[in-house]
Amino acid sequence: MFNTVVFSLKNLLVCTFVCCLSITAFAQPAQTADTALTLDQCIAFALKNEPSINQALINEAITRVSNKIALAGWLPQANFSGNFTHYLTLPTTFIRPTTPGGSTSTAKTGVVNTVNPIGSVTQTIFNPSLLYAADAAPLYVRQSQQITDSAKIDIVAAVSKTFYSLLLTLQQIDVLKEDTARLTKNVNDAYHQYVSGIVDKTDYNEAVISLNNSIAQLKQATESVTPQYALLKQVMGLAPERQFNVSYDTLQMKQDIVFDTTQQLQYERRIEYQMLHTNVQLQQQLVRYYKKSWLPTVGAFFDYDYEFENNTFGGLFSKAYPYSYVGLSVTLPIFTGFARTNNIKKAQLQERLLDWDEVSLRSQIYSQYTSALATYKSNLVNLDLTNKNRDLAKETYDIVNLQYLQGVVPYLNVITAESNLITSEIGYQNALFTLLSSKIDLQRAMGIITVKN
């Protein structure tokens, strides 16, 4: 009996030593860094550094430059050209007779060598295509800005939900640390009850098993922190080698769960709806352009030719014969093989497609809204119930553990109470962060998530 007690005492000391090492190790933060970022700071960083947002901003700049290119036709266009001509045989000219009854004569005209540099300037006065480019330019800019806003909204939602997921794991680690410390005490209590002859060895073994399971859960949760930080860095656009810790206010976080569910859904607040409306306006501009494409294109031009002519190469540039002229050009499409009318029909049909896209989008938005609202409401109720369960489980565990120490109830009751306690505590943390995430989904569905340009 003495050997058994000594052997058990050794096991207890080893187990307690391992537990202390485990708790000390798990107490260290997964990220060792001086910087602590709140959710707002993470979002602000992401809005400046996330790749997709920066790509969208570059596309905005590309759109503005493309508009300048499309509108460049309104400015004067200056060109310079030149050609060199060497006649192998001079052209023949027919000369009418100067007297009645005379015969027509022929003569070689021109010179063998000609250099003709030409400077020309054209100015568009009216052009249907340029009018369309001018009308559509601000719409293209708005479209690119809306694409950027959509990317920002996605990032705000992604960073928020990833941040909450990381916090959930950190909170679970704190709960499991408390559970491990509590179970370590249970192991000590079970051992002393065992050596005192109050309980048999199975109670002690059960206590050690529960403690080992808790240590395994704590280790698993701790190891998952690093990849979750990596995921948060990814959605923030933060370099992998940069280290930081998350900072949060538990009280503020509980206040953030509140949302006014009586707000009415306004489709116009959704960025997808705004983007579709912009596409409709662009399509309407295209219809108007095809309807006006029968209008003439009018332009003015000025040409200045500084011509050099000579029969020998040596004297080619000895004398110039300049001339210049100005004029107007008019191009009026008379028949285009019904291309204009068919383009009008095609553009109108595409506009009708956008009308049906709006019907589909409104239905989709409403479905997302009702689903997000129902999820938020159910999660809100779930949080309240899990909070009550947590309080009851804590009270029950304290009572059952005291009864066990007094020898009133078996250790199985303690195991059950402990299991209910840890389940209710983790369940409460899950409910809290699930509610915060569902609030993000509801705000997104209602178009309430906004970003500053």
C-alpha cells in the first residue's frame, strides 16, 4: 500500500509539474510584438495597403487617362509628313491648239526630282463619337470609383470577420487556461481524497484524463493562432514578416453587438445597385449615340506644302515653291448597310437586359437582407441564452465541486459539471463573435458599410 501511495505521489508531482510548464508556455502570446492594433486600425491599414484596393485605385487613374485619350480629338491635331519623288519618265501633258484647226500637241511636264514636306493642322468642329465620349467620361469615372468602393467594402467586412475569428480563438485560449488551472486543482484534490481513502483510484484517473484533454485543447487552440494572424495579415495587405498583436475592449465589443433591426431596407444604398444604375446610364448614352450617328462629322484643316523641285540632285534644295490652303471637311453617312439601325436595336436590347438585371438584383438583395436579419436575431437570442447557461454552469460547478470535496457526490458529477462549464463558456464566446460577424453581414446586406474616398 505504501509503494502504491509513493508511486501515485510521484505521478501527481510529475503531472503537476507538466501542467505548470504547459500553463506557463500557453500564457505567452502567439505574436511577440510591441505594436497592438485595434479593429479600426487594422481596417485603416488595409484600406491603404491591401493589393486589390490599390489595383482598383490604379484602375481609377487608368480610366481618367483613357477619358483624356478619348477626348483628345477635340483638340487641334498637327502632323508633319513628307515624300521624295524621282521620275524615271516624266508625265505627258496634252496641250490644246491655240489656233482654230490646229492639232493637239504633247509635252513632258514637271521635273525629275521632287521633295514635298507637308505640315497640316486639323480641327474637329463636330463629331458624334466625340460627343458620346464627352457624355460618357464622367460615368466611366463614377463606375471606376464604385468598383473601388466595392473592393473597400469587401475588405472592411473581411478584416472585421477575420479579426473577430482571431479574437474568438484568443478568448477560447483564456477560457481553456482557466479550465486547465481548475482541472489541475481537481487532480490535487482527487489525489488527496484518494490517499485519504475517501475515494478510489478511478476518481484520480478521471481527473488526470480530464486535465490531459484540456491541455490538448489548449495546445490546439494556441497553435491555431499563428495561421489566423497570417490570414489577418493577408486581408490587411501586411507583409508576412511584420508582427503585431490585436487590441480590443471587451466592454466596447459587447456594446457593438447592438443593431437597430427596425431600419428599412433601401436598395439604393447597396454598392451593387449603384453600379448597375451607372451601367444603365452608360447604356442609355450608347443608345443616344447610335441614334445621333447619322449626323455629319465636320472639321477644318490647313495644309502648308514647302515643295522643292529640280532636275538634278545637286540643285534640288536650291529653291522652294511653297503653297498652302485651308478648307472644311464634311462626312455624312448616307447608307451603312443598316448598321446604324441594327446598332440601335442591339443597344436597346442590352438596356432591357439591364432592366432584368435590376429585377434579379433587387430579389437577391432582399433575400440576403432577410437571411442576414434572421441570422442576427437568432444569434442575439443565442448569446443571451448562452450567457445565462454560463452563469448557471459556473454556479453548478462550484456547488458540485464543494459537494465532492465533502464526499456527498461522486467524481462523475464533477466531471459532468466541469464539462458543462467549459462547454457553456466556449459556447458563450462562440455566440458573441458569431453575433458580431452576423452584424457585419447584416450591415453589408443593407448597404450600411460605407467607406471614405
